[in-house]
Amino acid sequence: MGNITLREPFGCFTDRSHEPDRASIGRALADARTAWDTLETELKETYGLEGSFHFMYGERYGWALRFRRGDRLILAMYPNRGKLTVQIILSLAQVAEAREMKLPPQVSRVLESARAYPEGRWLFIPVRSKTSAEGLRSLIALKMSRPGKGERGRRAGVEG
């Protein structure tokens, strides 16, 4: 038998037929609830974004609180046991800018280890505390400051 590597799921609510309620999410997050609340409040108060729950990509991902501006995903927060995972997709230009920023070491490691795709990098950042949530501010500001390559083309009326 070959070695099988099982990757930990990003979220713990993976039943597509049952959207989790806030109480269940709070219990799962435990101490990481303050990080969740910090990010949700910051996105609402700073950028006017409202989150909506959405089942993302399949069982490894599950239900996430997704924040969008128009048709553009800003970030998604996956609740898990004692932590959450924040997904931010950066365009190639945003990756270059992020590399020039003073990011927390954990975020820098995720940025550098994320697989490069033609549209950029999908970052999945584990967050356990309010401090680590606050460490994402500059990355969120970068994501909000300018659209990715494909988004600029769509906005200008060019299909990407």
C-alpha cells in the first residue's frame, strides 16, 4: 500500500445540507471566537462588507463566511475546532506587493508556500487569536486597494 497523506480540512462544518448557526460556530471556535469577531467587525466597519455563509468548494472546505465586493471575493473565513482559516486570493501583482510588506512571519510563510496559479496565489492562513487576526490588516487592505488583473479587465468591459 502506498502512503496516503490526509490533509486537515479548513473548516469543520462540511455537511452541505446543513448551514451552521452562529451558536454552533462559536462553540467550535472556542477561544478563536474573538479572532472571528475581530475580522468580521473590521470588514464591516472599515470596508462596509457584510459576510454571508456559503458552502465553498467541497468537504475539505465546507461552510465559510464569505465577504465580497460586487462579484469579487475579498476573503472567506472557515470556522474550525479552536481556530479559523482565512482564505485570501492575491493576484500576481498583489503577491509582489505583499512580499514588500512587513507581514507577520506566519503570513509570510503562507504567502511563500502557497501554490502559484495563473491568477495568483490562494492563501489559507490559520488564525487562533485576536492578535493573529489583526496581523491580517495590511493584507486585507492590499486586497481592498486594487482589483486583480482579471477584475480590471472585466471592469473596463474586456472579458478576461
